[in-house]
Amino acid sequence: MTTEKILIVEDNPINRELLRDLLRARGYKVWEAATGPEALRLVKASPPDLVVMDLQLPGIDGLAVTRAIKAEATTRHVPVVALTAHARKSDEAKAYEAGCSAYIAKPMDTRAFVRLVATLLGPQEGGGHETISTQA
Ligand code: MN
């Protein structure tokens, strides 16, 4: 069994650490990027199995980074999970339009998050969209 590689794109170091710890505990190999350009460089150098993308990044935002990943033939198959602090329906629609496979609102339900990652990496390639909302 191969170890799946996940790239976390998140400018907030505390959120990045949380995501890293969650995914490492599940046995995934984790890469990290704090900016869009850094993320694109890593993705192009060696496509990961999945990308966790904060949509609110300084400079190039997560939607633009996702579009760039989806525009490249060598990386467009990589599923992108969008993370956003703004849980508005219009943002969700924008995330799917940009090519994201799933959308998670912060603060996120960590159990649901790891389940979603496992599902997206699993043998069953789902074509649908999954939405997780943790708003009470
Ligand atoms: Mn951010």
C-alpha cells in the first residue's frame, strides 16, 4: 500500500498545524504551502493525491490556485478540498466552479473532514460534490 500525499495550502500557521496533525495521525504524507505560488510549485513538481485548499490566501486566492491546478493536464485529476471561513452559498458555488471536489466551512468538524479525505482518496471515484457544514 502506498502512502498518499496530501498538500495543505493554508496561510494561517495554527490551522496548518491542526490540519497537518490530523492527517499525519491518519498515516498520510503531508506537504505544506502557505501561499498560492508555493502551492503551485509543489503541485507541478510532483502532483499530490489530494490538496486541502484554504480559499482565503494572501495574493493569489485559493480559487485561482485551484483553477490553475485544474487547467494543467498533469494535475487536473488531483481532488481539491476547499476550506473557507465564509460559509455562504455563493462561495460554495464558486468553489465548485473553480473545480473543487468538496467544500468545508471553518470551524470544521474534524471527524467529518478526515472521513471526507478518506472518501476522496478511496477506490470509489465519486463524481458528486460533498458539503460539510458545521454551523450549529
Ligand atoms: Mn487564510
